[in-house]
Amino acid sequence: MTHFKHISIDASKTMIDEQTVSLVDIRDAASFALGHIETATLIDNENVQDYIRGADLDQPLIVYCYHGNASQSAAQFFIEQGFDDVYSLDGGFESWKQIYPYVT
């Protein structure tokens, strides 16, 4: 694959519930501490290479940010690093918490 895919909130919730999925949160640390999708990993410029080295490149990866904009370029970055199945969460965490307000 040469490009990431977009995924809706509902489709991502179904995917998370039905299979093993990696979740990457690219928001700032303070926002992550206030709430994030369960099992998500906070990724920034400091730890991204460590994350990539330890990741299963074949496992689906969902990337999210605040509103679904920055996650698109981050998702494309992960594709370029060799991940096979990468998604950008449409609407980001702000949309997620409107539907699923009980987040970690």
C-alpha cells in the first residue's frame, strides 16, 4: 500500500472491538493525560522511532489527532515507514469523545 485510508468513528470502534489494532495518539501530552482512546500510545518526535522499531508493521494502525487533520500526514508517514494497513481517524479525538465519552 502506498497511501493511508480514512476511517470513521463507528468503523474504527468496530475494528478496535473485533481485532487487534494499534492506536497512535499524536496530540500533546497534556491532552493525552486528560483523555485518550483506551490502549492508545502517545507518539511524538521524541519516541516515534522507538515506536516504529517495536511495532508490528502488519497490524492495522489507526492514527488520531484532535480533529482528523494532522493525523493524515502522520498516517502517511507511517505508510512510508513500512506499515501495511494505516488509517487516519476522521474527526479525530474530538469526534470520538462525542460518541464514546467514556475514554481513559
